Amino acid sequence: MNFPKDVALDAMSVQLLQLLEGYDPAAARLMAAEAERQATTLELIASENHVSMQVMHAAGSWLTNKYAEGYPGKRYYGGCEFHDGIEDLARERAKQLFGCRFANVQPHSGANANTATFMAMCEPGDTILSLPIKSGGHLSHGLKVNFSGTFYKIAEYDLDATTELLDYDAIATVARACKPKMIICGYSAYSRVIDFARFRAIADEVGAFLMADIAHIAGLVAAGVHPSPFPHAHVVTTTTHKTLRGPRGGLILTNDEEIAKKIDRKVFPGTQGGPLMHIIGAKAIAFGEALKPEFTVYCQQVVKNASALAAGLVKRGYRLCSGGTDNHLMLVDLRARDANLTGANAEKWLETAGIIVNKNGIPNDPRPPVATSGLRLGTPALTTRGLKEADMELVANWIDRVLGSSGDAATVTAVRAEVRAFCLKFPLFH
Ligand SMILES: *Cc1c(COP(=O)(O)O)cnc(C)c1O
């Protein structure tokens, strides 16, 4: 395997690539290239992270071989003895992590967790109140082309146009007018603290359920770095692969026994068949990691790094939507730095320089989603690699050199070399 000598790989990954080398060279080449890409680039996509080697290899284990439709003790297939144990371990740890009474660890993804939750809480045609995707919401919260927007009547609340913050009085006004069956809070691109108690008060006033989708902030919530949606939300959904730093997957939580029963029925058989037991095994291990004190320190550092990166960008002339960040992410308005700069160009130039980001619409963005005026940046992955506040100044500087040069080839090439050398000092696993 001609894997670059300067890139450190863990022993099991080396074995895997060697195993594949003669067996399936096409797949081996692509997997080795991706391992090298991750090791030599700066990952600033706010929804991504690097799992531990234990979680990563558990996700590729014997557990993938089993059908385990149903739930522990109530399976539709024989041979589930140890799968019951694995799923119970994941459920118990999830409950402990979030301080709640019921957990369903089977959703294949965050969107699947939301699908099952919609089906458990609402009838088709019911009104659901949510923040639209263009303002930082998620497509599974009611986008027209999505399941959610197809089968439910979606009412929208929006951010305050000036402050770009949630305006709870305005949300209450919309809720009184549309009388929703369920209100959704929790977002994909909101950099501020969510007041779950305030949302619950609005829900109670209009007789709605409150659903909190903490896909982005789940790790911060588990670590106590962001307020918990419990006891306020009737139901909480999340992914397990963002700040929570587990395998790619979903999770649904509640304190209400009746809701828990409905959720279980709507996950299986309502929306899914057999659970991904290898992923549930990896979830159990990741939840175990998140219960350790080190994870709290990690999440605190994620937030400190986001603040430092935000300060570094503001110093260089960028504007942050809502004026800053309280969590792991920030939404950068590029127009303040350069009126002609689009998110699409910024994403492309930065990728060439080894800095991985995603373009993102900003509130009331005049540009279409294929261009956008913004970037969404997050620090969960860089913090996992061990970067600290002082390193964020370097990252802000690299970003600004690339964008300030409008993607000038010589500048991008120079930054790429510096980024690669820097990344090699921070192996993916340590
Ligand atoms: C990422 C995200 C999801 C969906 O997660 P997938 O695993 O990609 O389906 C759902 N809700 C919010 C708010 C998200 O940010």
C-alpha cells in the first residue's frame, strides 16, 4: 500500500488497507485517499467530527451481520441475545447522558428520528410550527420536497430581521394564530443559546407538543455546556455524529411513557426495518465516552475555540450573523469582507487550500442557495484533533489569506502546504 509515510494511521486501519489492497484495489485506493484527506485537512464543517478509533472500528464489526427487528427481549429473529445486551447498554447510557427516562437508539439518522417522531406526535395534515431551512432550520422540519413538508401543514416562525436572534414574543404570536399540534426548536445553523423553557411556555399556551431537535448541540447538552431541553421538551431528537462524536445515526429521547411507546412503534415497524446493530454498538461506546469527564473538557474547549475563531474572523473584517456565537458554530457573512465574495467560491477556494467548510445561506440572503453569502464554520472536529484557542488565530489567518486573495493560485498553494504540515502535528487518533 503506497500510503504517504508522513501520515500516521492506527494499526487496525493499516491492516484494513493491506487486506483490501490485493482484494479490491479500486476500493482500497479510494479509502486510503480519504484517510489521507482527513489526516491532512482542517475540518471546519460544523456538523462533522472525528470519532475515536474504538468507535470507528466497532462500527465495522460482526454486529453488522445480524437481523434484530424489534426491541430487546421482543425480537422477530433468533440469536439476538448479545444484541439485546448491546442495545440495552446504548439505551441506558443515552438515558444517563441526557437525564431522561426513555431512549430509542435505532433511528438510522437524524432525519429518520424526526420522521418517526412526526408520526408519533401528529396525524398527517396536522400543523407543525418550525423555523424554515433558509433561516437555519433543517430540511426535515418541513421543507416542501421533504416527507415533513409533504404530509404535514407547515407554519413558520422566523428570526428577528435586525438581531438575527430567535424572537420569542413573535414566535408566541405566530403560535397563537396557527394553533400548531407541535412546535419544533433546534437548528442546523443557529449560533446562540436556545431557551427551551420559553418554548415550552409558548407550547403550553397554545396546547402544542414541544419537540427539540438537538442534532447539532447534543454533545454540548450532554456535557452541560448548553442548557438541556429536559424537562421542557415533550420529545427530543438528535443525531449521534455531530458534537456528540459518535457513529452516523439518530436517537430519540423522552420522559413520557406514553410518548415513548408511540415512538418505539413508529421507529419500528412504522418507518424502519432491521436496526443497524453495528452502529448501535458504536453508539453505546460513544455514549460511554461522552459520560467521561474528558468529554466535558472537550465540549468546553469546542466552545472556547469557536469564540476564538469568531474573534479572529471579526478582527479581519468578517461579520458574524447575530453578532457572535455561544456554541460550536458561527455563520459568517462574507459580504462585510468583500461585497463580491460568495459562499460557493469561498468553499471551493478553501477546499483547494485544505480547509473544508460549507457555504450556507445567511438570514435573508439575497443570493440563491447555490451561491449564498455565507459560510457556516464549526470547531468540533478541530477540537477533537487537539487544537486550542491560539491555533484558531492561525486558522482565521489561513482562511483570510485564501479569501482575501480571491483564490489566487499561488496563495492557495502556499496555504495548502502550510495546512498540511500543520495537520500532521495533530493525528486523527491520539
Ligand atoms: C443534521 C441535522 C439533522 C439530520 O441528520 P441526518 O443524520 O443528516 O439525517 C436533523 N436536524 C438537524 C437540526 C440537523 O442539524
